[in-house]
Amino acid sequence: MEETGVVKEIIGSNAIVIVQRQDGCKSCPGGSVCKNIGGEESAVEAVNEANALPGDTVRIVFKQFSYVKGTVLVYGMPALMLILGAIIGKGYISKMLPGMEPDLVSVISGFGLFIFSFIMMKFILKRYEGKKEYMPVISEIVSKSHSVKAL
């Protein structure tokens, strides 16, 4: 996945790049990398491999493996936990609670694990936040800034 944006500032070996929000932004798992700054713009922190400077227009590349891994984590884990919770609830927990309807126990345990998966994801995503191998990379400078300071 690629985006084009303008470098706003440099922070060490990273750069903050302003990009236009796309339709895919709503369902993107890269929430810890990309921050909505209002309107149709987002700020993305990216590794500055192209040595871009503030004002430069750059191309940002999101590594495919990281994108897929994030998508599976954000969408796959909650779905899996919902199904797993429902199966465990109906098959095992309902036998421990003979006074309750097995379908109700299934629903409660399914949604319980579903909610638990979001809590788990919060901690898992904190571990990956800021790691360079999971961050987007500035692959090239599309156009240089034309601002020159007068002497």
C-alpha cells in the first residue's frame, strides 16, 4: 500500500507526513501509526529512509506483511474469540451451570471473549507501537521543497 504526502517535521530518523485521508482509512488497522488531524488529513509517522526534509512531497510505503498482520490481528482475533467463546460456552460452561439456558451461556461467553480480545489487542499493539519494522517507510522523494532561506 502506498500514499503520497508532504513532510511536516523530522523527529530523529523518522518523519511526520501529512496525507489525504482515503476511503480505506476507515478500515485500516494502522491506527497506531496514523492519526487523524482533522478534516480530510492524517499525520503518519514514517521511517525517513529517503532523507526527506520538511516541505518535501514523498511516497510512503506500508510494508505488506505488516499490513496483513495488522488486519488479521484487528479483525481476525475478535471474530475468532467470539466463535470460540460461543463454542466453549455451549459445550462446557453450560454443563457447569445446569440452571441456565445453554444458548444464553453461549452468547454471554462468546461476547465475553470478544470483549476480552479487544483488551488483549490493546496490550499487544502497545508492544509493536514505534518498532521500525512495523512502521511505514518513506521510499522516495516525489518533489523537493522549493523554500530557500534568504541570507
